[in-house]
Amino acid sequence: MQKISFTRFQGILVGTAAIAIMLFVSACAGVGTNTGQSTTNTTTNTPSTSTTQAQQTTTTQSPSPTAQAVAFKAGGISFIGPVKSITSSSLVMSAPNGQTYTMTITAQTDRSAYGGTLPAVGASVNMDSTINPDGSLTATILKPAQPGDPDLNNIAYTGITTSPVGVDRVLHFTAGTKSYTFAIPVAADLSDFGGNAQAIGVNMSVKVKVAYPVNSIVSVGNASATTGG
């Protein structure tokens, strides 16, 4: 009876030791396992700003007369415009280019269209003038403007070319004491030169009609072959 009890006790002791060993092995295995979460480093890249230098748009400006004073060359200006003020000796008119011109009236000024009298303030007048060596203007012809006149928005400059017209079709001329530069459009009337812009040479007397406000040449003629405005 005692022998049997001792044998059972040994069995329980061996079983308990086996369970203890298993628990110890499991615990060691758990300690060796790394269950920590990996940390993702998020880097925020600040985009670099590239400064783009804006390119300037080249604007093709309508050709316009220069304001440069030059040596005097015989010339004149003709246009149609309203009378701003008038006396027996001078006339002030507005031109199609928005400028105001003052002309001297002399005994030689042709006023036959007004019966020898003078136009009234506010009247639309077709005026021709010559440019004096000091740059002033003298009215040569005064006559009433006609409704529908094709030159209502034009100024006609009479002057002398200062260089030949090249393949660029740019006309340079002097009228009185001012130099002017205009590009000649393909549609411009060049009948006095056979339709050929390059037939316009240097030191030629020309009459150049320019339309405003677009500053575009309407025609270039031989000044010696034209009269009036």
C-alpha cells in the first residue's frame, strides 16, 4: 500500500516538473520575440518655388512722327478740322491726330471760298499751310469742309525724304523743322511711284497722307504733282 502511494507521488512530481519546464521555455521564447511596431518617418518636402521671369510682350506700335527737331526743309501740313478760335491774323484748329495747331493768316491766304471773309468758330475747315523756318505755320488756303470728304481723318504732310525707302518699307522725311518716320502699308496708294515703295528715293519732295488715330499711311505722292489739301 505504501509502495503504490510512493509511485503515484513520483509520477505527480515528474509531471509537475515537465509542466514547469514547458512554461519556462515558453516564457523565454516570448521574451525573444520583438512585437514592437515599426515607426515610419514621414518627411514633408517643401516644394521649391521657381521664379519665372515674365517675358515682355513686344508690342508693335503704330508708326508715329518723331518729335526730334532737325534742320529746316520746306514743307507744309494740311488737314480738316474745327475752328477753335480765330482773329484777322491767326487761326487755331484741332487736327485729326488730337493736336491743336495755330496758323498765321496773311493777305496771301486764299479765303475766296468764304468770299474773302473768315470762317466762324466751330466751323469745319479744310486748311492748307506752309511751315516757316522757325517752325510756325502760315495758312495758305481756307475753305469749308465737305460732308463725306475722304480726308476727314487724314493729315497730309508735305516734306523732303531724308533716305531712300528700303525693303523694310519705312519712309523717313522732314517737314519744316520736324522729322517723321512711318511704315508704308502694302495697301497704301503709291501710284505716283508706280506702286513701288522702293522707287521713293532720297531728297524727294513728297506728300504723305496719314490716317488717324491709326497712324497709318494712306498714300505717298509726288508733292510737285499735287495741289491743295
